[in-house]
Amino acid sequence: MLRSLILLACIPLAAVAEEPPRQPPAQTATEALLRVQSSNQQASTKLQRQTASERDQSMFRWLETYKYPIPDHFRWVKISTENN
């Protein structure tokens, strides 16, 4: 009898759900959008499909990217709006 009372008293403690880890607030809008995207909270419930012509266009654009060589070095140009 005493054993069953102890077991019944422990059941509510085992049923407590764990909270997800807290993340610090997003510093920028980009960080906020990336968090929403990775959490999958606002994913569309509607299945999104491509038509045959859309698939062909995207494949063509992807294949076109291989026509240009990748340079060994990129030239860095600093753009400033201070002198305008």
C-alpha cells in the first residue's frame, strides 16, 4: 500500500516537460530570420511543387554558373558613402 502511494506521488514529477534551451535575443534582423527558418515554425503546410518548365529553367541557370572560371584572387573594393 505504501509503495503504491509513493509511486503515485512521483508520477506528476516525471510528467513535467523539459523546456527548450533559451537562446539570446537576435542582434540583427538577419539573425532573427535565420532562427525562424531553422526552427521550422513558419513553414508552409502547402506542398510546393515545380512545373517542368520551372525545373528546366533552374537547371539551366545552375549549369550556366559553370561557364565562368573561378578567379584565384578576388579584388577587394571598399565602398563608402561618406564622400557623397
